[in-house]
Amino acid sequence: MSSAEDVQANKGMAIIAYILFFVPLIAGTHKTSPFVKFHTNQGTVLFIAGIAYGVAASILQVIFAFIPVIGGILSLLVSLCGLAWLVLLILGIVNAANGEEKPLPVIGNIQIIK
């Protein structure tokens, strides 16, 4: 758990970690602030999950294009699953803005930045 001073001093960088995860890494803030480190890890995992989703969704939509009617419905469902990424992004930003270190649902326990 981070100190109140760390949280107050680094909320902005923690929020940026979800939008541009690499900024705290380049700035080195993740090395000096446990709060930023936590949110940089969450943002990085979310970024990787988003790329994995994008690749998988693209492949599935190509496959579904060859299936009449049901393929269109399945393709729509895959596209709607992309909203889950947006929800996780918003949750992460809200947690950082509130000074909380809550792991994101589903992907929050994955540790990349140690």
C-alpha cells in the first residue's frame, strides 16, 4: 500500500499510465513511486490484453464472414466484447484518480512490472 503523500504527488502519472502506459516507464516514476508502479503495471497489462483481443477479434471476424447470418451475429458479439476493454480502462483511471490500488477485474492480478 502506498503512502498518502505518494498517492497525492503521483495521481497524475498514475492516470497517464492507463492512457500512455510507457510514459511512467520512460520517466522512471514507476521506480520511485509504488502507487505509479502499481498503476503502470495495470495499464501495461491492459494494453497487452487490448492487443491480444484485437488480434483474436480480427481473426474471428474473418472466419465469421464466411458463415451466413450466424456469422454476422457472432461478429457483432465479438465487437461488443471490445467494450469490456473500455470499461476496464475507465475503472483503472477512476481508481487512480481516487488514490486506490484496486486490481482490475479479470486481468488485475497479472504482474509484469516488478
